[in-house]
Amino acid sequence: MTSATLGEGGPEVGPGSILEVAAQVFGVPISSDALVGEERMTPEQFTGPVNWGLSGGSRRG
């Protein structure tokens, strides 16, 4: 089960909501240590600075 199951980004969706729905779905209480979080990164944050120029290799042809 993911936050996308509940609709991402809504103010009512939080760890407590996810735990409540999971408990209803699976029929047992789910503790907060069962949650896995995420951090989103932009492509630039993930790759770092990109040098779009070609490297100094020789040309073949």
C-alpha cells in the first residue's frame, strides 16, 4: 500500500491516515515503524552538475 492508494498530496493524507487504512485492509493494527518514507529529488539534485560539452576525445571518421 502506498500514499498513492489514498491520493497523493491531499491534506488529509498523512502517516496516520495510511496506517488506519492499512489496518482496515489487513485486519490488524499496523505500527508506525512499518512505514517507509521517501524524498523526491529533481534530476539536477540526483545527477549533480552536468557538463553538456563533449569530452576531449579524438574524432574518428
